[in-house]
Amino acid sequence: MGIADSETCNACNSGDKDYIEHFFYACDKIKPIWKIIETEIKARTNKTVQINEQIALLGYHEPNASAEEKRKINHLLAISKLCISKFRYGVRYKIDLILEKELQLRNHLII
């Protein structure tokens, strides 16, 4: 079931507890994915979104954004979290490559 011997993060070896905020946002091995997603959001919606912990965990809910923009952005966020889970629980290779493959696989759903 993937039960770890310790509650510290085994991805970044920082000694930090691997709580949900660390798992999906604060881990140094994960942070680069959010910069890539910010670029993808800009390319796909022409909106500049700075992803913070709240957006990464709970989604994008900007009141001034259209429903279509929110759908695209939240879909990208969901794909990102899938990639993070694959990286953390699977074979650890470059997270940006995992994201690239997932985006290619789902590209027709986003555009």
C-alpha cells in the first residue's frame, strides 16, 4: 500500500513532514512543475496565473475568469497533480518529462 517507514518526505530529503501541502506544492522536487503549468496556462488561455499553494491544492476560482478559462486551468492543475502522484509513487525520473507526456496524451481535451 506504499506505507512509508517515516513521515518525512522521501523525494526531497529535506526532513520536512510529507503532509498534503508538501506533497503537492512545497516539495523542492515538485516546485518546477508549477512554473511549467503557469507557462501552459498563459499559452492556452492568455491569462497570467501565479500558482500558489491554495490554487495548487483547491483549484482556480477567480471570479473574473470565464467558465471556459476556469475549466482549462483546473484541468491543467488536475493533470499536474496526477503527474506529481506518478512522480512520487512511481519510477522517479524528471517530473517535467512526466508532465510533458501527460499533456501530449490529453492535449485534445484541453484545447
